[in-house]
Amino acid sequence: MRQDEHPMGGGTPPPDAWSAMLDDDHPHDECGVFGIVAPGRDISRLTFFGLHALQHRGQESAGIAVSDGRHILVQRELGLVGQVFDEPALRSLTGSMAIGHVRYSTTGANKWDNAQPVARSFGHGLVALGHNGNLTNTDELRAELEAEGESFVATTDSELVAAMLAREESTLLDAACRVMPRLLGAYSVVCLSETEMVAFRDAHGVRPLCIGWLEGGWCVASETCALDQIGAEFVREVRPGEAVRITEDGVESRQALPPARRALCVFETIYFARPDSRIDGMSVWQVRHSMGRVLAEEGPAPADLVVGLPDSGTPAAIGYAQASGIPYAEAVVRNRYVGRSFIQPDQGLRQHGVRLKFNPLPEIISGKRLVVVDDSIVRGTTTRKTVAMLLEAGAREVHLRISSPPVAWPCFYGIDMPNRQELVAAEADVEDVRRAVGATSLGYLSPEGLQRALGRPAERFCRACFTGEYPIPVPDASVKLRFERSRVISAGA
Ligand code: SF4
């Protein structure tokens, strides 16, 4: 057994074990991307701060690629942005264009080879690439490329896209437009050659990608919070199916793919995106606040206090409190400085139920009936721990309210979500889930309530993890595989 295979016996624990230790049962976004063209500006430092704003989208590796017009330099490493880059590193990354990437591993292990930006030979130089999303035809593309002599060191679909671009003998923008029709699934990509920076997005616009202007240049980022961080102004979103070449003079656009059904990941609005970002014209904070207000109408509860699980449950908890008239209280403190690159506790600490992420305030909650608002329940394991933690701290009742519908289907578009059998709500009704997590009562936001809070038609979003209706074809084999794999694991457990 490799050291990193054992769940608790040493080495790097697998994602489930991390989630349990971090009290974190949320699905995780796969990546965040950033790109900038700004001659005369300190582009590596601006990219560093852009990535810092996107750190919530991936905490396992970070990387920056810069071009000075003649050469590309890439630095990438496992760890948080602030761990990977220091002053000397940023000073050595000079140029006029840069792309950056933060990663959370969902396809491919957390190893250096899978850190991004990835780089491949392109013409007489290189192409560097960062990708957020997940392709659904990776196996076919990889087999085809390998049959034609390509080899890969990473296990991610990002290296595949870089290899496809590198095979085109043209400008990077032309290469992107030729490659995009062959990619199925979700992708928001930034890429860089010595002379061009290009960004492109899948035809459904599953993952966000926006364009900003700043003095001396232009930039692209997964979320608007990265533009805010570097003093850039939001200009517009990269349109679904669009490829853009960014130069210091502006944006050259090509509609590489015909318009398709919009399918923005609704979970970006519920949990993934930072609350101070705007996506598709929506303030993420305001949408979450509205979800809480609607949740209060749909799931009233007799309680003394409304408590949000920080940080993702907070806007909805405030909305719930305002709509219900029940006072809001901060009763759980979150340690913001733990992540998946955190040193793991030893066996003794684990056995004593170490709580790395949340700690309750007994002075606030003792003897109180609580409405506890969270954004989602995935496996239910950490929700059960959280409910138990609040009851142990003296809460009289815990009325759990979830600001999304039950998660019952896995994600194939770039989100780290367990197979169906591990999702607590996959085959269970609300009462079963309530019993499983030990809450006094449980209420979810209804699908209709979610749409009311979003103020947009359901058809604009991907909601497949709630409905099982996948807007982009998912290979039957991979759905089946997830079932079969989970059955094998449970049979062997
Ligand atoms: S399946 Fe769920 S998490 Fe995945 S893209 Fe669709 S809405 Fe987002």
C-alpha cells in the first residue's frame, strides 16, 4: 500500500478524511483562473493578488506563467498562493503578460505534475494553460492523441487541451477556435504563448469567466472579486462559446461555438463563488440572502436564534433572520486558516474529535432553540458532527435549514462531488436525512424557491446535482462506473 493510500494511517489522507477532519462536507470547486496583459505593470504581483482573491476555488496548488514577448517562464507548486510565491519568486517572473491558476484536485491526484499552468511546446516556443471545469470526453480525446504519438505526464484534462492547442500550426486564438468544437463538458480556460493571451469558455457557460480593465491593460478572471482585488473594473463576461485574445489595446472576440442552452452552475451562486463576486449580473451575496428569505417562508421554525455556519451559510442566515424576525447570532467561530495543505493532526488528536474548522460559543447558544442555516448537505457526515457539536454546547433544539434543494446526483462538470451512493439525499426522503444528521427538524429550499431567489428562469442554469438532468451529455458509462465503483467499495468495506 502506498503511504498516501491509507485513510488514517499516515501520509496524505484522501479527500474524505480531510473533509471529516476539517468539518467540511461541501463539494469543492476544481480551480480558479486569472490572466493579465499590462506592459509596464508588475504583472506577476498583480497575478499573485488575483489568485489570492481566487484562493477559495483551489487550495492544493498554485502557479503563474509569464511572457516577456520572447520567452515563457512557469512557476507552479503544491500549496497555497502565499506559500508558493515569495518576493524573490515574483521578482524573477517579469514580462508583459501572465496567466495564473489555483487548483483543487478532482480529476487527477494532488501531485506536482498536475499543478497548473501546464506547458507544451507550441511552434518554436510554448503554450501555457490553466483550466477550470471538467471535460466529459477526456477518455476519447486522450486515446486519440496517444494513438497519434502524444504522451502525457499529468492525469488532468488540462494537459490534454494544451496538447490539442499545441498541435495547431496557427495563432493561439485560431488554435483555440479550432480546438473548442472538439471539447465536451465544462471549461473556462486561459492560455498564453510568447506573443498572445487567449481565454475561452464552453458553449454552455458552466463555469464563470469575466473580463476586466485596469490602467495599462486588461485581465480575465474566474470571478469579479479578483478584479476588485487588483483595482480592475468589470467590463463583461466572456460569452459562452466565445474565445478572446487579450492585448494591451483591448479584446478581440471570436464566437467559436454557436449559442447553446445556458447552463451556469447554480452551485456557484449557492456556495462556490465568493459572496462579493458578481456572476451573470447577479450579486452572489444578495442571491444567497434571498435564498435565506425564501427559506424562512418555506421552512419556518419555532426558535430563539438564527445561526449561520460561517462563511458560506452566513448571507442566507441573515436573510432567514430578517424574513422570520428571529434574531441572528454569531454562535460558531470558524478558523479561516486551515485548508487541505494544512498539517494533519496525529492519531491522538483525531481520536479526541479535534475540530479544526468550527468551534461553538456555549455562552450564546446554551438553552436556546436554534435555526441553523447551511448551504448544502452532501454526505451528511460533517452535518451530523456539526449538529452534535451544537447540542453538546448546550443548544436545546437544532432546526436545520438548507439554502438549496437536496443534492442527489454527482457532478461531472468540474466539482468534486462523491458518487451517488455516498450522497445522503440520493435515495432518502427529508425525514430520513433528518434522522441521519440528528437535527430536531430539517427543511430544504425547494427548487421553485431557489428560482425565486435567483430571479431567473431555471433553464439558464445547470441544476443537475438536484435534478439528475444533465445539460451536457454525460457518458452513460461514467455514471454507471460511479455506481459500480461505489458498490465495489461498499461491498469490500
Ligand atoms: S451538477 Fe451541480 S455542481 Fe455540477 S455544474 Fe451542475 S449545478 Fe454545478
